[in-house]
Amino acid sequence: MKTIRFICIVLACCAFTAIAKPPASDAAADKEFRYAVGLYREGLFETAAARFEEYLLRWPEGERAPQALFLQGECLFQSHNWDASRRAMQRFVAKYPVHQFSDEAWLRIGQSYFEGHKPAEALRTFQQMTAACPDSPLEGDILYWTGEAALAADDTSRALEAYRELLELHPDNEYAPWAAFAVGFIHEGRHDTTAALAAYQTLWENYPRSTPAASARYRAGLLWYYQGDRQDAFRALKTVIESEVEPEMKRHSRFLLAEIAFQAERFAEAAKYYRAVLAEDSIRDPAQQAYFALGWMAGKRGDWGEAAGLFTFAAERFPAGTLGTQALFEAGSALLKAGDPDRAVATWRRVAELYPATETAGNALREVGRELFRQGGYEAAALALEEAVKTPLDSASRAEVYRLLSATLQS
């Protein structure tokens, strides 16, 4: 959920004290250690880990051996080498149980288990840390990662307990906003919408500039939208698109804003948001829905040529999409209203060919029969209507097909 923090305090703790004319061996050790720390500062973690290992092999009891072992584990952690980092930190707490870095080492052991997808071991480690490091200044961090590990182990009750304790005892902890978000997410998973909304709202009110604040508004916007509270949903999602969030979240928020405006018949506003969705990505969902809605609105204002183009585009670009059949059917209807009956009939026939034995195919064949009947092509109309009868139409559509077929056969 949250990027593991980079323990900068370690470097400050590794500051050197001046040594007057150090022995040659001490000078060599200091030089090796300084070189490894320089690599660490540059973010060259794998190379730095190897240099710290070299230091420990040559000076296992050196003045900087504790820092070297800790930083080796830290470099391995930042390299996402979870098992190796854990083993280094376990050696550290075993050899230096009361060192000033013991708290951080214990925390990294638990985090390494967590990142290595071993939440049960992570939970045990955080329990051990509480016993080994009483009154630790990292208590807030321990509570957060206990919650994360419990959540990964599907123990949502324990996770909630840890997150809430963090928020109560350490509201200024850097992980507090993420704990608040997790509380909301757990309640959302339990279908307790009221509690979820309360948690999300508390997050953005108490931590308005935090990274998860916009995500909380997004989740709240979704919940309000599906509850039918369009006004609150619109306000929340409008804030999301004005925030620094990941592009996909912003794009989906724009789509929901378009849907809300569409349902309120604010079509110009809806079109603006739909087009913004397509400008960001015209291929992935919900692109097809956006094209379909734009086609519908074009028809609403009587621009049937544009409507036909948008419906056809939605059908052809997304043939397997949920709206593929309906979009092609609507394209035929738009072409007819645009004054192009031949292309309308051809489009409806494509519906029947591409999606046979479907209700939409039956409706398309019905329209083919209706238009051919109007043009006087009675034999071709009858053939189309006879095919329509074989599809799974609802009772009203089936009755309409039989009525048209009877009129055709009598002509």
C-alpha cells in the first residue's frame, strides 16, 4: 500500500568522529566503510551491500561493524532481496540486541517477511519486537505494519485494531493517513458503507495534503455514486481530477463525472468529460461506453451522421465489448434517420451475421424486414422476418415480428 520509507537517520548515526593519527588498519577500515556508505548514498544498493560484506569479512569486530551489518541488511532491503535482508538483520539483533539500531533492525525483519509474502511470520516478528524493544519510538510503525500483515493474512479484525490504535496513539505518524485509508477499505470490503465513508472523510479532513487523501475521495465518490448520491459523488470526484493522483484513477473519475452529468441531462458537460476520457486512452475501458454515450447524445441533438459514426466506431473497435452488439444496432438506426436506408439495412444484417442467435440479432432482422417492406421488397422482407422469429426475442418484439411478417405475406 505504501512505499517502504528510506531510513535516512542511519547515515546521521554513522557520522565519523575524528581520530588523531589512526593506526593503518583502522584507516583502511574507515576507508572501506566510507566507500560503502558513499555507494549507499548514491542508491547503488547491491554494490554497497557487497562492500559492507567485505568490511565485515576483514574487520568482523571493527569499530563500524554494527553499522556495516545493519547497512548491509538495509541495502539488501532496498534491493528487494527480502530473504537476504532478513537474515542480515536477524544476525544484527542476535549480535547487538541493545544497539541503537535494534528497533530499526527488528522492523526490517518484519517488513522483509511481509514483502516476501509471509504475513504470519511478519506478525510474529512484530510481536517479538514489542517484547524486545519496549517503549520503542517506532511503536507507530509497528502498529501500522502489524495492520498490514494482518490484512494480508485476511485477519481484518486484527488489522482494524492495529490501525485504530495507531490513529489514536500516534496520529502524527507518517503512516497514519494510510492506516485511516485501510480502515475505510476494510469497512468497504465488509459492505459497511457508512463506516467506510466515515473513515474516508476523516482521512481527507485530518490529512488533507497526504498522498491517500485523493484516493479516499475517489473511493467515497464510488460509494456515493453506487448509492445514488450523485451530488456528493460529483463533488468528491471533481476534487480527485484536480489532485495529483495516478492517471487511471483520474481517468475513471472523469468517466463517472460524465455519467453523473449524463444522468442529469447536462449533456454538454457530459460530452466534455467523455471526450477527456478518450483523449487519455481511446482503447481501454471505459472507452467503449464513452463512444456509445457520445453517439447517443449526437442522436439526441439530431446529428444522426455523427451518431452513426460514433456507434459504428464503438462496435468495430470493441467487437467483443459488452456494448458491441447494441452499438452496431444503434448505428443502423442512426443511418436510417440520417437518410441512408441501404447502409442501415447492411449494418443491421451485419449484426445478425456477427451476433447470431441473440436478441439484438432478432431486433436487427426485424428492422431489416420493416425497412424492406417499406421499400416494397416483400420477399426479402419475409425472409428476414422468418429468420428473426428463430432468435430469442422478448414477447413484445416477437409479436411485432409476427405482425410485420403477416403484413408482408399478404402484400
